[in-house]
Amino acid sequence: MARELSGADILIEALCDLGVDVIFGYPGGAVLPIYDALFKQKRIRHVLVRHEQAATHAAEGYARSTGKPGVVLVTSGPGATNAVTGITDALMDSIPMVVITGQVATHLIGTDAFQEADTVGITRHCTKHNYLVKSPETLGNVIHEAFHIATSGRPGPVVVDIPKDVQVATARYAKPGPIQHASYRPQVKGNIKLIEIAVEMLAAAERPVFYTGGGIINAGPGASQVLRELARITGAPVTSTLMGLGAFPASSDQWLGMLGMHGTYEANWAMNQADLIVCLGARFDDRVTGRLDAFAPKARKIHVDIDRSSINKIVPVDLGIVGDVGRVMEDMVKVWKGRQHQKADLSGWWKRIEGWRAKKSLSYPASRAEIRPQEAIRKLWEATHKRAPIITTEVGQHQMWAAQHFDFESPNKWLTSGGLGTMGYGLPAAIGAQMGNPNALVIDIAGEASIQMNIQELGTATQYRLPVKIFILNNEYMGMVRQWQELTYSSRYSESYSDSLPDFVKLGEAYGWKGIRIEDPADLEAGIKAMLDHDGPVIVDCMVARLANCFPMIPSGASHVDMILGDEKVSGEMSDEAKALV
């Protein structure tokens, strides 16, 4: 039955009807009616962050780890503009998120009122869709529609901008029925005829590769299980983008590791030499393909994606299938079994792959004098993997080392900023993941530069008693910037050394965290154990080799098989064309 409610109360009721249990936000003048409505209810928990950007990253971490949409509430003007980075991050990585922004009263819009910004205009190009709500009568339907758009098809962020007078005015609200949008009707079911063609191409292939991405994780845990079955019945090797890690178990013999700029030797060479690439929920981005004219020249390509615009956007494909990747893979398995295809003899293909694996491209030199960052990650994995931890990262060398050396067996355990590459992502994302998974072990693998971009969120974890762990690989440099300067600019380290670093142990203690510093390789295991034994939040300052580089890597402007391995000299000067592609 419809009830007369204020706009703020309509918002709360709609969120409750949609199953929202937590909001990440920061109050301000233009959202005070909403915060008053929050005060009067007990169904939704609000997490007070220290910066609006952190609210969006926390919502991303919550969404990525739970499969439910993240919800953000911020005020007008600077509140909304501070959220733009996280909104763009969610768009690039296809994270379902609804951002509710306050706005000045309707009659003040366009007058340069206090804390006014054109939120709809600013976010038009970094959202899946956005709304300016002009009356309380439409607010309830808009909120339900926003969630529908954010969570269906290719997930992404939706912004709902609500003027203050709309929050105060009253209207009747009743929970709407299923949303039937007039124009937004994402295609979920793949064309069965095209799927049958794909299966026949796969059955005939002599050197097939499954190239998987974050779309499989977005499709739900069932999609990851179907991928395992598809790999089992075909016998084909599997590789993944940065965002797809965990969709396929790293312990499988069919796993090639991550591909791309810092991918494994075997993954990149297999892509180059394959006669068939089956792309499942990935988008052929530039970090994967390298130089386009040299990308997989011998392969026919099948691309399965729910986003029609992603197909043929970067790499022309031989067969494009629009649909939910989980549903399409289910149909592929059914067709394969229905036609009684047998696993092909791929022994020759696997023999070549084993030859590439023998390169041991992820190996690194041992050291008793300093902590190797790769070793630190591996020791962390050894100590925690049986607990199936949720790992978040900041952005930089540590992120790539974590992707390379921390093995994932299941989806929704790896949370990182892939498309936008947002420094400062990891700590708030860990807070969001911990809120959504209160009993999980959540660890932010960080760099000393990235962690400082949202380090104020130490206070958020303290306030809500969240036992988040931060594991800093501290090399005193913006490591990835320094590495590129070494490669591209003849080791001219312009502004990449971090002078005046804080004492992270004391800083953590000032916020009520336990602080641990590890400086000697002999103390690494004991330091990790001390972190895990503490039942509250812990910040670990792990001092690693200052000039270690992340290998393998594909230099800018190179083919994806022109890989630099760890024993090669890096320093040099690149062409202007290559510099433009970094």
C-alpha cells in the first residue's frame, strides 16, 4: 500500500526494499534530510568514511567481494566531485554501484549556489547512466531503476542526484514491480546458432586458448564453475586478465597464469601461437594486446561478452557472441556434450607450452641481504591461502607482484583497480570487503606511495572495529614509475623517490592499529605470523629491495612476445612513439 513519505524517507524505503544493508558515505548540507532519515531507522548500516573517494572504493570492494551492488551517499559540490574517481574506476572495471548525491534546491540549480556543481554533467561520461530527480513522486521508481541498470547487463555505476527540496517534499511510495525499462534490455541469452559454430571451431582447434576476464566473475560464482567444466572437457589451456584472477584455479595444470604486460612467458606465447582464442568476458585491452598488428597473428578469435560495444572495438574477431558469459558457457558445454565431442589430442600443443613454462618467467633471485618483494608475497600466500583470504591492492609494482605470486582458487577474492589503475584503491576496498564479509581475512597488499593516497581510512577501520590487515611492500620509490623511468628515460628518476616517508608503525598506532616493521629476510615469516595472530587491524611495513623490478614485462610499443625477463638489462631510452604508449 502506498504511503505518504518525505523524499528522504522514500529513498530509505526504496533502498530497504532493494535489500541494501550498508551505505558508505559522508554527510553535508545537501544531504542532511537523508542523514536524518538514516538516524531514525535501524535497517541500513552507514559507514562513515574520511573522504568521498574512499566511499566509492569501499563500495567497489563490497560489491566485488559479495556480488551485491555497492551504495554510496555523498553531498553536493565537492562531495560529488570527490567521488568521480571511484565512479570512473567502477565504470572501467564493471562494478555495480549506485551513488546517491545531494544537490542544491531545484530553484537554485544554475545559480552557482553554495556547494553547487553540475553533477549530472560531470558524471555523464563516467557512469552507465545518471539521473537528476526533480520531484519526490518519481524518486522511488528512479532508485529501483538505477539498481536495475547498475546490476544488469554489463554492471557499472549509476548516479542519482537529488535536490534538497525533493528530499524534504512528500509523495506517496509503493514498491514497484519488476523493472521493464523502455530502451535498456541487455541481451543475456547468446545466439544458439553462433554458440554451435563456436563449439565446432573449438573442437577442430589444434592450439586453442581460453582467454578469460572479469566478466566471468561478474557473471556470478556459477560462471566460474562452468568455466572449469568447459576447460575440463576440452583440455584447453586457460589464461586470464588481471581482473579475472580467481575465475579459474591457479592450482590447475591447465592454468597458464596471467597474460599481458606483466603476464607469464607461457601465457603470452600461447596467445601468440594459438590457432583459436576463445575470449570469455575480457575486452582485449592495450595492457594485454601490446602492439596490435603483432597480436595473435595465427589465431581465429571468438569473443563472448554481454557488452555488444566491446566486440570488435579493439581487435577484430571472427565470431562475436553477445550474452551473459556464464549462460553462453553453459550452452557451449551442453552443445559439446550433446554432439559427443571428445577431448582433442592436444599433446603437441601442451609440449610447446611446457617448453615456455621451462623459462620459469616468474622466478627471482634469492637474497639473504634484503627482502625480495616476490618472496614477501609468496610467504604471505603460504601463510594465508588455506584461509581463502580476500586480497585487495593499491596500484603499482606491488599490485603486479601480488597478481603474479599470490595464487587464487576461487572468484571474488581478488579486488584491484584494473582499468583505471587508481592509487589509493586498496585500503578503502579492503574496508568495504570486510564490511561485506565480517568473518573473512582481508589483506590490502600495498605500496608505501599508494597507501598514502587514502591513508586517512585507517580511522574508518578503527571506528567500525574492522580487523583489516595492510601489508606494505616499502621500497621508498613509486616503484612502477621508477621502473618505467629506468626503461624509457635512461634511469632519470624524476620525482619518483619518496622523501619524508612517515613511520608507518607509529602512524598505525596513532590510529589504534598494531604496527609491525620487517627489515630482515629472516624475520619475514615471524612478522607475517604476528600480523595474522592479532585479532584487530594491523599495518605491516615490510622493507623490500629498493631497486627491484617487476618481471616479466612487455615494453611499451612492443609485441606481447617481446618480453623482458628478469636477467636482462633494463635501462635505456625508447622512441617517442613508445614513450607515448606507456
